[in-house]
Amino acid sequence: MDEAGLTRGVSLHSALQLHPPRGVLNTRPGSKHFSEERGRVWQDLSERTPDLLQSPIMDCSDETPLLPDTPKGKNPKKGRGPKLTDWWISGWSPAHCPCCASDRVEPLVLLQLGETVESNTKNWIMRLLSKPQTQGGAGLLVHPGEDDFNDFLLLSASRCTLLQATEELGLCRPNQDGNMAAFSLHNKELFKNSDNMQEFLTLAERQYIIKYELESLKTLGILRIPGVPSSLGLLKSWENVFQRLRKAGLIVDMLPLHNQKQLVALRKEWYSHTRLWGQPLDSIQSYFGGSVAFYFSFLDFYTRALMPMALLGTVLAMMPHEMGKAALPDDTEEPPAATTESDSDPEWASPGGLVVMAMVSMLWSTLLLELWKRRSSTLAYHWGTDRLTEHFAEPRPAFRGELGTNPVTNRTEPLFPAWQRQLRLALVSLPLVVVFLGLVVLGMGGFYWAESRARGWHESSQSLVSRVMLYVPSVAHIVYTNILGTAYGKVALTLTEWENHREESAFQNHHTTKVIVFTFFNCFAVLFHIAFVKQDLPLLQKRLASLLIVTQLVSQLTEVAVPFAIDRIFNAPERKEEDDDHEVDAIIAQSNLPTFPGLFSEYIELLVQFGYLSLFSCVYPLTALFLLLNNLTELRTDAFKLCKLFRKPFHPPTASMGVWQAAFEVLGFMSVMSNCWLLLMSPRLQEFSEEAGLNGTQLLVVAVLVEHILIVVKLVVAFIIPDEPDWVRIQREKIEFHSMRALGEQKL
């Protein structure tokens, strides 16, 4: 290409971005001539500068920038350019398919580039992302940002890209009859709103598809990134482009953009009203994604289910003495010495109340989880995520392996033998997890040993120093636990990465499982030691009460009050408008918000709550009441955090809570054994058994028998209640039948 051709190409490109051709400006948006005119200008630009716009790679020395170089000292975020309301006029790369041409493009994702990225490198990234997928690109719509001198890109997606990803992800959508069906690109005209992406896909799904396309982008051959040293800028064949761009520091962040109109409407519907119950689940799923919607649906379902348990626990806690006296023989003038200590804890005074609370708790936990499965399957069908096909999609970006042909999809991709992954799990991951669990037990043993030594020293010396030393074991144990938890978190993440899982869901499930096991030991080891080793039930009751009160208060303070104060005091000045372009500043300001930490800590909190209630509710019947009060505020505070204090997160379509469902079910089974043995150790129940003429061995046999009977009852109840309603099962089978029939017609 000659110099004149390059100059004409640059001028045309710059004019198209900042000063649209007269035909485009004079063409009213919405008219059929608008998209044709913009496409004609881009086509003319491609014909004049074919190497510049279509070549996937150009040598740095030969690269002529589509955008002028950034002047030294120029702040990219201070520049002036077209307003957001004018972005439909110019700047967006054109769609490659005539059916995708539109006079208005919705900015969906902000791609933050490194501060040192040169203009020719930015141009290369823009071309690669906007090229059709058949030519090795991502097939996205790209906008250079507020002006020429900035370090971010705006991304959107055309109709064809969104529809193709919908089929790859296995999403179901309503057909013209209103019934859900697995989407097929070949039969797209049979589905409702397939020509309107704002109605066909939710905002969260459209944004996730852009992330999915970026992370799935691979090179078709050996390429070189202009403006980057050869050690980092050389892309091998079939290498993940997005991962290499991150490693080279060219892409530093990626975040989905808020839609302010939808966000304001959601906040009013979600947490600005005065009613206690009800979550706008469809609106949450549409805006934040299925993972967030499933979390809030479970939190709402679980909070409602706490009401009968809170009522029962309150009644049992308010009338223990009368029930306890009724359980004593008529000729007993005062309680035996063995029960005097337990009388100071009124909740332990009635064996009948203990049995009732334990039995109801075990039945309640079973019904809660089984009914939640039905609700979960209903939501998955309603949201079109009950037939996700992640194992057929592209592997996650960090997946490593030798290039080969996938025997299922017949695509070229990295392959990794499953037996090697299983070997790593069995010989490395599992032993290391066991080592850390042993360290938890070792720390607990060290705490009790140090506490007993400090107490003995204080009893003998009664000095100020010995009194201070009484607190040293507790402080040391807290520090030890925090350090161990931090180290384990890093080790668990490293191990899961090393296991090399292909799908993102498999990676998340294995990582979550590792952390759940450690968290369970960390939270419940001391309680089990007090209950079953020391057999100090009054101390267990006091420990539970302190955990429920203090922990919940600290949780509310750290999760809401501190982030809110930081947002108001420190981040507000950074987000002040610096010019009259409010919408552009609002988009840029979103990158200043802290990253949403995810739902992991929220699910951990619910799991620990469920453990307190299901495992130890007969010890402290007021557990459900405290949890109910906490969760009523948690519903609003979690919504407030998500809408106001953090960036909008990416969340993939999902069909359930994933591995968290299994974690709750494991606790449900453990509750049967825990409650049976807690009842066995109850001083009042032991006294009652002695009066009935049962010795220790007979009482143990009765406890084991009751435990096994209750486990059988739990299994029977779980079997009787179907995991999904009949109408959902019928609709799911219809989807499978029509999918097979459509596949057969395509073969014919």
C-alpha cells in the first residue's frame, strides 16, 4: 500500500469516528438508509485500505495507526469526544451480516486497556475483536471510547453473534406457541423475539456472551502483537488470545456496564419498598444473572422457612420450667445434684421439649431442601437454563493441554486426559486438604492446652500478668486460624488450577468443595469438641448464643456499614463529574468501584447458619429466631451492596446452586446424628432414662436405633417428594423429544 493510500485510509477512519459523513449525519436514525450509508463508508474504507483493516497481523514497523498517537502528558480520561447519546451516530465497527445492521448499538462491556498501550496496539486489538469469527476474530462490535486518547474500549455484539452463542450455551427460549424449547440457530424464526435481542436475551446474558466470546478467542496461526516485545507479543497457533493480552498487560480489566434506567427500576422494586417478603426474581435474573437470582431465591425461601422454627423455639424457650417440673416424679422435693447446673439453663429443663425440637429440626431440614429442589427446577425451566451444554462449549481460558480434535465436537482444542486429573486429585489435592484439616485440629488442641495452662497459672499466682495471659490463648488461636485460612485459600485455588478442569463450572465446584470442607472444620470443630468431647452442654449453649449474636452484628457491620462509609468518604470525590458529559463519566466511573467479591462468602454464611440450626438447635431453641431477624436485614443489605457499592459482576447462565446444594444436604444428614447424640447427653434425658430403668448400654442401643430409623425416614421423605414438579418434567421431556426430532429432520 502506498503512502497516499494509507493517508486516505486514516482520514476516512478518523472522519467516520469523530465526524460522520454528511450522508450519515443527514440520515435520520431508524430509517433504512442509515445502516446502509454507514456500511457503505466502511466498505469504501476497506477497499481503499484492505491491508490496514483486514490483515490480522502487521509488523510494528509497518503499522500505521487508525487513531493518532497519544500526545505526551495527555490524560486519556480528560479528553472530549462524542457523547454517549451520539454513539449510535459513529465510532462503532459495522456488523458483518446485513441482518445485523442497526442504527443503534448498546454499549454492554467496558474493556480497560493498560496505560502504556500504544495507539497501533489498540488499533490491532480493535480489528481483531471486530473481525468475523470465520476469519479468526471475535465477531464483536467495538467502539474506541470517549475519544482518541483513552485507555478503554466499549464492546457490544451483533444479533448473529448472540444467537450463535445462545445455541452453543444450550439456552432454551420460548417458541411462537409460548413453550420453552432448546434454541436452534437453524430454526431461529420459530422463536419469539429472535429479531429483538433486548427481548430475546436478558442484559446479563448478552454481557456474559461477550465475555464468553472474548475468552474463547484463539489464534488461527502464529501472530505477533504490534507494539509489544517479541517475548510477550508472539502468539502461537491456537493460543488463547485474551489470556495472552492479559499476561502482556494490554488488557487489565473487563466489566459489564450498568444500564442506569433498569438499575433504578430494579432498586425501587427490590429494596426500596417497605414489605418484608418477596423478591423480584425475574428482574434480578434479567439484570444480574441466574447465579445472583438463585442466591436471593434461596435466601428468601430459607428465610420464610425459618418462621415456624423460630415460633417453635420461642415457645419452648418461654416455658421450660413448667415442662421440666412435669417431667419430675411427684415425690421429688428438689432436683438431683446432677441436674442443678442444667437448671440454670432453662432451655435444658424439659426432655420433652428437647425431643420435639430435635425431631422437628431434622424433619424441617429435609423438607426445606427437597422443596427447594422443586423450586430450583421450576426457576431453571422458567429462565431457560435447564439444558445447559457447557461440556460442549469452548474450554475455560486457563485450561491447558495438547492440541487435538475433540471426539465429541470435532473441534481443534487443548485436550487433557481425565485419568491424569483424577490422579492429581487423589495423590496431591486430597492429601494436602487432609494436612490442613489436621492443622485445624492441631490448632484447636493447642488452644485448649494453652488455655488450661494459663488458667492453672492464674489460679496459683492471682497476679495481673496471669490475668492478662488468660486472653493470650484466644488471641493466638484467632491469629493462627486467620493465617491458616488465608494460606489454605491460596493453596486451594492453586491446587484447583493445577488440576486443570475444562469447564468453568467444574473448576468452581472443586474449588468450592475444598473451601467448604475447611470452613466446616474451622467453624464447627470447636462446637463438636465442646459437645462430644468435653460434653459441656451449658458451655455449648453459651457459645452458640455468642456466635449468633456477635457474629451476625460483626457481619452486618463489615459487609454493609464499612463499604458504605468507604464509598461515601473515599470514592465519591473520584467519581465527581469533571465536565458536562454525564453519561460518559458515569461509564468511566464504574471502573472505580470495587470488584464484587462474589457470592462465595454469602453462601458460606448461609451454610454456617444452616449448620447452627440443624446440628445444634435442640441445644439453643432461639437459634432460628436470631437467624430469622438477621436474614430479614440480609435480604436488603445484600441487594443494596450489589446495586450501589460494587461493580456489576459477570454471571453465567446456571440451572441451580451447584455444589452448594450438596453441601446443605450433607449437613442435613449430619443433623440426624448430631441431634441424636446431643439428646443422649442431655442431663434431663439421662435422668429420665434412669427413672425408666435403662442403663448406659441400653440407652446407647436405643440412641443408635433411633438414629438409623430417622435416617431411613429422611431418605423416604426425600424419595417421596419429586425433585421437580410434574409439569416441569413433562415440559422438559417435550424439549428433549422436539430436539431429537429436529435433529433427525436436519439429517434428512
